[in-house]
Amino acid sequence: MVLNAQSQASPATEAPLDYRADGWCKTSFRAMGTDCQIMFRASSRGQAREFRDHAVGWVMDFERKYSRFREDSMISEINRRAGISWAETDDELDCILGLCHWFHWDTGGVFDPTALPLAKLWDYHSEAPRVPTDLEVEEAKAKVDWSKVQRRKGGVFLPERGMALDLGGIGKEYAVDRVFEKALNAGLKDVMVDFGRDVRVGGEAPQKGVWRVGLEHPHDPGRCWAGLQLTDRGVTTSGDYLRGFTVAGRYYGHILDPRSGRPVENGCRAASVIAPTCTEAGILSTAALVLGHDETMKLMGRHSLAAACLWQGDHIYETSRFSSYVMR
């Protein structure tokens, strides 16, 4: 769930479009550092092309404006002005930052969009990763605190030098929801938006009935341990088993706890959440991985329309609502 690369994507009109005689369409493209796919049922080839162009073009523009990996993005400009001056925002970014504020409070600070200094310190992309010193962790952690961010309509200010925003914990999931909404606004009722396995579905699947989404086994990546049957829902899985590094025989995953400044080490391997939106599901699944079983159950108690599953050690914990979606 990361805006984690500077994509060299094709223009919207070059994203391939598979169109079937029954109206089902699929377009696939690369954006936000991941593979993206949209499936939908259109009334005509013309409607399909029009929506494909609009949706893919919007995603490319979204990444251009809000990826911290692009020097010309709005986020990069905000970070350059940290401790110096206010930076301009647009309506979309104002909305995203409002969501960041809510989920920071809701998760007790586990979701913190100012955690970029820690992410750069624990650089799992490095060819020679290393474990930072305690002093380095404390210095980076001192720059992480969403509550210090100052906001107003059309502007944001990071008050201390070295502070930095990263929308990697919310951007891709937010984009899924926006493209899904655009499909509905275009009159498309049967839709699946899948950006790097952050998914939202609505209406019927091509095989009729509900959509089926597989859950990857954290101890055997590439194999599904269960499937979900759902519609009009978002679903995401967060895990530390695919991205990270090993030093002196010890594995350090890519998911960080901003409260400690260190990778999560509570025995949780993966967390899956189903929620009304992909944004809610994505933030809750990452928070669940950081919090562990007991605190996750308390968190989910505040989200009555969401359901969670947590792999902790060799045990699988599910909320009662989650099991109703599972087909084993």
C-alpha cells in the first residue's frame, strides 16, 4: 500500500482494453509502483473506451501530483518547505489530509503520514541495508508527529525542518475508491478496481453473483489459504513477509511502528480487513498488523461495518463478521 515508485506508465489511451461480447471489459496498466487492473461491464465499446481513458488518466495525474518520489509533485514541494513556509494544496489533497487526521486519531497514532524520516532510515530498498543505531532511530522519530502539522483550506505547513509527508499508507487505497466512484458516476454498476491487491468491488462478477477474492498465505506466498465472497466492499491485506531485509540472521519487515520507530516485531505476519471503502480497509489492516490481536479487536469494535482477520504466529484470529465472508 505504497506510492513507492516513479512509474513510467503509458498514456491512458495506450492502456490495453479487453472487450468481450457480453460487455465485460478489463484494462491493465502500471502506476504507483504496482500493477493496476480495472474490470467492469459496459453497455458499449465506446463507453468502455471513454471510461478507460478517464480512469487511467486520472490515476496518472493523481500519482504525478501526490507521489513523494516525484520532485515536481505537490508532496515534494510541501516537504521542501518544511520548517520554512506554507505550501499550497488543492481540494483533493485537502480531502486526503482530512482523512489522514481522522485515521491518525482513530488508530491512536499508529497511522502517521509524517513517518517518512523513519522509512528512509529503515531503507529496505537499499542494496546494502543496515540496522540503524538507537540514536539514529530517536533522531528520526523526533521528526515524526502528525499532530504538529498545520492545515488550512488550500495550504499545509510542516513546522520543523526534516519533517516530511508520505501518502504511501493511504494514497493507493484512496485512488481505488476514487476510480470506483468514477465508475458508478459513469453508470457502471458491476466493477472491480484492483491496485496492487488493494481491491474494491461492486455489483456482480463476470461469473454472476458475488465477487471472489483470494487471501494469500503469509507462510507460503503465492498460495491462497482462503477466499472471500463479497460485493460493494473494499478489501486489503497488509503483511511484512514480502518486503524487508535480513541482517545477522534477523528479519526486519517494511512496516514500521511510528511509536517505537522500529519495524513491527509482535509475531503478526498478515492482517486482512473488509470494509465499506478500500481506504478504511487499508489503514485498518496496517494498523492491525502493528497493534496485534488484543488492540486490533478494540479497534475493530469502533468500526461496526468492517471485519478483520489476523495471522499472529501460527494462529488465525477472525472477527465474527469476517467469517461470514470466507469460503474455505
